[in-house]
Amino acid sequence: MIPAIILAKLRTNMARLKKRYWLSLSILIFITILGLLGWRYWQEFKQEYGFSINWQGAHINLSGLSFDQLIVNKEAQFTVTAKDVVISWSKLSAQNLNIDWQSSDSKIATDNTKNIVETASEKQNQSGFDYSFIPTIVYWLPSTIDIDSLRVYEQNQELFDVKITATKQQQGIHVDVSANNQYVANLSATLLFNQNDLRVDIQNGVLTTTLNQFGIENGKILLPFTGWITNNRFELTNSGNASVTIEKANLSDDSIFSQLNGALTFKVQSPIPVEPKQILATAKLNLNKFNGIYKNSEINSATGNINIDIKNKQFTVSVPTLNIQEINMGIALQQVKLSGSYTASFNSPNNGTIIWKKAQADIFSGSIFLEASRLNLAKLPQQFNLRLKQIQLKDIFATYPAEGLAGEGAIDGLLPITLLSVNKKEGVTFKPIIKKGQLTTTNQGYLQFENSALKNYAKSNPNMKILTDIIKNFHYTKLDGTVDYADDVAKLGLHIQGHNLDVEDGKAVNLNVTLEENIAKLLMSLQLSDQISEPIRKRIEANLKKESAK
């Protein structure tokens, strides 16, 4: 009787245990079987593609699978190291995920790339990627993916460090990426599968960044965008009011700009993997305000449009309209208007073609302009013409004052400029020269020149007294001249016809005058005597000090 009672109780307890733990045991068995199947698939996969995997501190329980450290390696290509990894039905997380792209011999890399491309092309021709599997993949992804630090290295040099958060939505995935270092940047977008076009659509993309690196101070960029990705191509297009604002930027020793403010539109297409030579891109920057410094020239209040087109292994920068209030290089060019383009290949960016439809400016109450033309920098020397119209002598003398010198009149001119290429240690530079430029007056005028030095000269040279008397108040009827320029030195030859009514009853006189001036030094001296920005002043003083030390 007693053994029967014990046996009945034992059966009852076993039944209770079975009811209590059968679900947990079933899940554990399922996870074990799934793990074995996944392990078998992984073995086949890594054998085919040359992957290896190592881990430390693996744990499996009802909450999922975790690793203290997980390392995936493909020899001579990359290593992925993840720490504190947790994998479950609802979440995939990692504390640190490092991707290290490894360098290899160029020949081996080229051969491997060639083999990979040929294999990929062969497989794509055979079948191609089946995008119908994407909804299934998205369905089985965890609800959230959190990576606190994703670092990418190339040849042991860190390229970037970002935090990634991905949230599965009803028909797609929302991704947020933010920088973990001093670069303040945030990227967010929603990825949706487009089953009709067999691609992944990018919606509600926004890139915001604040730049205080690379010589840039208080730079802000806002880029809203949309796009799509297929198995072999992607496209990105701005979707709203993209803007660029930079308070100041020191791009090089020669280039500084400040207060750049503009609106941006863009569109980029590229194959996958990205091939720089096959990228198609267009961008348009609408400048609302721009101030800058280039070498010894100060640019004030530039507005207009700048377009950039990239295709067929070359780029084009075009300027439909660009208005600059002033360019001060010692002599002020005002109301500058530019319209043109520059096209070059990426292999030879400095040997492109310049085309200008308009290049004009106001100066000395007159104007100067380049005749519409084109210039091929790969086929120098080439010539283009600069025309002068109604340049006023009184403004020239006011800008370049000399004691006792005054005058009035208007001058037109034609200066044929030849651009040469010069090979130097630092690279190829360009040098302009002028031969037999022409100047002529458009009406009558006068010249007045009298000072103490001229009086003393006349006293010590009695034969020159008549000349000094004539030029005290010389009224000319014709003034023409020639201009030559090379190696910063300008030579001006003037032929002047006129008279002085107070000398020899106003007898007609012909004067021939030759002037020579170092234009570079003249402009620097004019700038130092004027109110200029501190960077230009320091640069000029350094150049003058360098010249005096020779």
C-alpha cells in the first residue's frame, strides 16, 4: 500500500514539473537547434568567403545570446571587433564596435579587386540580389539596434567614431547617427523598402553639423535630403531648405573668408561600390553674403549663384551671376560683375578651360571689362583683351597722389594680356604679360605739376625752365600712350600734344614722357597707407621684410 502511495505522489510531482517547465525546455531546445543550424550555416559561409570568428565570454539564456567580445576577421582585408554584445529577439546592442580596414600590397589588392569585381559581375549576371527578401530580413531584425561607439579605422588611423540607434517601424527602419568626438554632427533618416521598384527609399533624411575644425569657426550646415538605394546604385537629393553658414574659415595661407551665408541645393548619383570617376553630381549655392581675402586682395559683400556639375570624370564650376561690391587690392574695383565657368578633369584640375561671358568692374569713375572669350590653361600661352573706358585722371591722381600733381581728363584703352605658365619648385604658376597696350584720351584735358623739387631742378638746370613752366598748367588736346608689363614692372610711354597759354603765347608743344613702376610694390604701399584688414597688413609687411633681406 505504501509503495503505491509513494509511486502515485511521484507521478503527480513529475506531472507538475512537466507542466511547469515544458515551455521553458521547449524554448531552450528550439534555441539550441536554431543555434546548431546557424552554426552549420556560418561554417559553410566562412569557408566559402574566408571569414574567421572568435569570441570570449559567450552566454546563452532565455534573454538571448551575449558575448564579452566577438571578433570577425577576413584576412588582409578587415577585422570587426565588438564588445559587450547582446543579441535577442527584441534588441541587438554593442558597447564598442571597431572596424579596421587593413592595408595590403598594391598588386595583391588590385588582383583581389579585379577578382571580386569579376565574381560579383558573374553572380549578378546569373541571378542578382533578390530584393523581395528585404521585408523578411526587416521582419526578423530586432526591434532596436544600439551601438554606443562605432569606430572605423584605416591603416590604424581612426576615420570616424559615431553612435548608432536604429528602430524598426511598421514598414521600415529609422536610423539616427551622431558623432562621438569633437565633430558635432547628427544624421537621421527613415529607410523604406519599395517593392515596386525593388529598392530602398530614404525619407526624412536630415544632416546637421557644427564645424569648428579645419580652420573653420562657427560653421553650421543643414542638409535635409531624400534618396534611394538599389543593389548597384544610389541617389541623394535635397528635400528642403539646405543652408550653409560659416563665420570664418582659414582655408590656406592665401585664402581666408568670413560671413559666408547661403542656400544649397544638390543631387548626387553614384554606383555601388562608389567609383569617383562615375559619380554624377549637381549642386547650386545661392550666396546671400560672402566676405573674404585672397592673397593681398580683400573681397567685400559678394552675392550670386555658384553651380557645380560633376560627370564624365570632370567637373564644371559655373557662375551665372556673381556681384561683388568691392575688391580692394590697393586700388579698389567696385561693382564687380562676373559670369562664366571653369571646366577641368579630376586628373588635371589646374589645366581646365575658363569661359567668361561677363567680367567687368568700375574703377576711377570709369570701367574696365574683359572681352568675352575662353582660355585653355593646358595650351598656354594664350591672349585675351582688357578694355578701359572713361578712366578719370583726377581719380588716379587722388588715389596715387604726388606733391603738386593734378589733372583732369578721360582715358580709354586696350590692353592685350598674354597668360604664360611658369614651372617652379612648388609647381606650375601663371604669369601675365602685356605688350604694346594702347591708351588714348576721349576729349581734351589738362595737367598741372609744380612743387619745390621741380623748382629747385629748374634753378639748377636753366635749359629746363621752359618745360617746367609749361607743365605748371598744360592743356592737352591729345594724349595717347603705350603700356608694357612683365615681372611686376609696368612701363608707360606717353605722347602728349597741347599748350600753356601763359608760356610763349600758347605755342603748341609735344611732350614725350616715359614712366616705370613696380606695380606689386605700388599696390602694397597703397594698401599700407589705407585702412586694410590685419591679415593683409601682416602679409604685406612680411613680404616687404623678405624683399629687403635679399
